[in-house]
Amino acid sequence: MPGLFIKFSPFITVIRAKVVGKKLMKDGPFGTMRYTVKQMKMYRGFDKMPHVQYIYTEASEGLCGVKLEVNKYQYLITGRVYDGKVYTGLCNLNEKWERLTLSQRKGLNHRYHLGCGCKIKPCYYLPCFVTSKNECLWTDMLSSFGQPGYQSKHYACIKQKEGYCSWYRGWAPPDKTVINATDP
């Protein structure tokens, strides 16, 4: 799973929720699973849908459907609104809340929205370079084989002074006068 910061920005709806029920809907050739959720918090998507009651996904994991456990965990769920419904799948981020690092949890509340104008540029092999001021170079793939590494678990790509994006770690607001392009 790529880092949370990568998955967060392109999605229209981002919520923290507990799954309280599920029902197989007989639409389409393979069906759709409808999960009933108790929304704890919405991080993004207020303009499209102020409250989410159902999450829809393909019934089969082979068709990129997501399996969520009922009445067991709280999840961070991301998806897109289509025809008044929130859809998610394996390409979206759907993670048990308890598996998120403290940095990722804090990022949801205080940091990730500051990086929506930034782009994450993956580095698969050296040498790697950013090509514009709104890019952050993501290097987890060099040492973590595409899995969440230290960078994705503890940093956020944030727009800094004069539109430059750089990695930021910490709980205080980003310093608007200093750009640290070497961290991490």
C-alpha cells in the first residue's frame, strides 16, 4: 500500500467510520456489496456528501471489491461519489484506524489538506529529481519495495513558501519562512 499522503489527496470523500452492517445488492452481473457505516468523522468530501451512511464496492475481491469486517474495527475509508453514492475499491485506501501511525492520524486532522496543491513524485531507482516546485520526491520504494516506509508513515508533503512543496514532519505548523528541501 502506498503512503497515506499519496492516497489522500485525489479522493473526494475521506471518512473515519465503523462498519455496522452489510448487504449484497443484486445489481450488475456480479453484484455490489453495500456496507452500512457509522461515520465518526469526515475529513474530506463535505461538498459532495455531508454524511455517509453507505459505502459501495464490488462484491468480489477479484473485481477490486473491498472486504470490511462488521462491528469489529474503525476504518479510514476513501472513495469517490458517483450518482449520490460513495464507491471504494482495492485501489482506494481503506485501512484499519489502529494501523495508522500517530503521524498519519495527525496528518489527517492538521497536515494533509496543506498538500493538496503538491504532487508526489515516486522514485523507483536512482538518480531521481523533482522537475517542478510543486513536487515532493517519494523515496520509500528505494528501500521499502513499495510498502509504507518511514517517509510515508511519518512525513507529509506540504506547500511551503512561494509555492514550493517539501516534506514536513512535526506537530507545529510548517515554518513559512524556511524551506528544508533535504529532509528526509
